[in-house]
Amino acid sequence: MDAHIEKVYVPMTETAFYILLCLRKPNHGYGIAQEVKELTGGEVLLSPGTMYGSLSKMEKDKVIRFEEEVNKRKMYKITKLGEEVLKREISRIKRLYSTVCEAEAK
């Protein structure tokens, strides 16, 4: 993982995390926003500006890729690099959760 990717994605923003999580299967911006809303019980809402700015940046960084256009919607999917970054972030979150649970048990 190069220095730029590590600097930008470790630790990851909540927006980037949810986008990568949702792009384990092909999806488009609006579909991602709806899935994030559903996953979080409406607590995280991704605005169109945030969503499309993030998708553009993430595609440039090669953590996601354009798959195809379906009904005038650009479909994206996570790349191998994106999977590596997501896996690293999930491990970090699990470690944080474990630390909190241990601290609360004391």
C-alpha cells in the first residue's frame, strides 16, 4: 500500500468506510446512499455532493473502479486495493471495540 493511500485511508472516514463496504457488490451512488441509510437505521445519510465527490476521489485513488453504466447510472465496485484498505479498517474497528469492552469490564 503506497504512502498516499495509507495517509488518506488509514484511519478511514465514515463516508469512505460505508462506500467501500457497500461496493463489495456493484452499486451506484444513489444505491449506496440508500444502503448506508438502511444499514445505519437512518443515522448516516450521505448527501449527493459528498457521495459523488467521494466516488470520484476513490476511483482516482484506485480503491474502487467503474464497472458499467446501467440505466444512466454509473456502477462501481471495490478493487483489490480497496478490499485491502477495508479489511485493515475493519481490523482497526474491531481492535477499538475490543479495547472499549475490556475497559468497561474493569
